[in-house]
Amino acid sequence: MGSELYLSYSGAFMIGLLGSTHCLGMCGGISASLSMAIPVGQNFRARQSLMLLGFNAGRIGSYMLIAALIALVSTQAVDTWAQLGTALRSVAGLLLILMGLAMGQWWQGIRYIERVGGPLWRRLAPLTQRLMPVQRPYQALLLGMLWGWLPCGLIYSTLGWAALQPTVPAATMTMLFFGLGTLPSMLATGFAATSLQRLKSNRYFRQITGALLIAFGLWTLPFLHIPQLT
């Protein structure tokens, strides 16, 4: 796989940042509800911050765990995985294009892909109810760890890149930086849910971010690959 193009950590961060409007729809509601469940009073901001940080730490931790599991499989079958490298990169690029189309509200075909994770999520979803209402930071952390398995086309596309990484730590770091890219919006939706909701609903903002994701997806397709400068 030495000739394959790997997604840089900065690229993973940008995918998370650009796609975070989608995250607001998938995870923003639960993030905002954590803040609203905290009684207004002394140390409100500190408690709010702990809740939001705990939830997002758990969520990003799950992304990293999934990437590590995938990478463990890939490193045990290096020769076979190397032959699949081009196909995996193509899938990752196509998923980014589908994600961009959904973000721009041009076509919601990504929802069919997200159904792949439906059976697993149906088993995990009842566990999230047992943590409600969230009153302690550790509950927020556990909820985030479960929420990280929510079926999401944006996560799947980045996991496709993580699967191409040459080592388990590299795959894990790819998802860490992706998660960090989603973090600003996810924290902001907890602190300023109303303002973020307006941004999420802005047609032009969604179309610009969708177009950027599509451009990135097209760039990653093997038949459109532009060699990196050395």
C-alpha cells in the first residue's frame, strides 16, 4: 500500500469541520439537551462545559475505537488489503460526494448508506435511554461513547480513509482529527443552540460546504487523482 494516497490528519480535520453541519442534525439535538437539562445556578457554565466535553470525548473515542478495529483487520491481511486500496479510496471518495450532495440538499442518497449500521444501532439505542436524564459527567461520557456508533455517512467516508492507513495508530489518529474537526460545532450547539440552528438552516452555507465536500471527494477518486507535490 506504499503507493496509496493516505488522508492527512489535516485533511481528516477539514472533513470533520466541513461536515459538522451534518453532525448538528445527527448529534446536535442530544448535545443541546445536555445543556438544557442543567439547572441554571451557581457553576452552571462549568457544569455545562464538563457535560459537553464528556459527551464529545466519548463520541470521538468511539470513532477512534472503530478505526482501530478496522485497522487491526487490515494489518492482519496486508496483501489482500493492499489490493483493495484503490477500491477503498474510491468508496471513501464517493461517500464524500454523496455527503456533499446531502449537505447541499441536492440529493439525500446517503441515507441509504447510513442504513447499513441500522441493525447495530437498534441494539445500542436502548442503552442510551438508560443514561437519561444525564446528570453527571460520566453519564455524558458513556452516552457519547454509545452515540459514536450512530450510523452516519460522514463517519463512514472517513473510516474508509482510516482503513487505508498503514498502521493502527495512524488509523486511530485519522479519526481523532476528524472528531476534533466536528468539535467546534458540537460544542457551540450546546452553548448557543439557537444561533447554530440558524446557521444549519442557511441554504447558502449548506450549499457551500456541500460543494467543498464534493470537490474533496472528486479529488480523492483514483481516476481523478492529482499526484502530491514532493
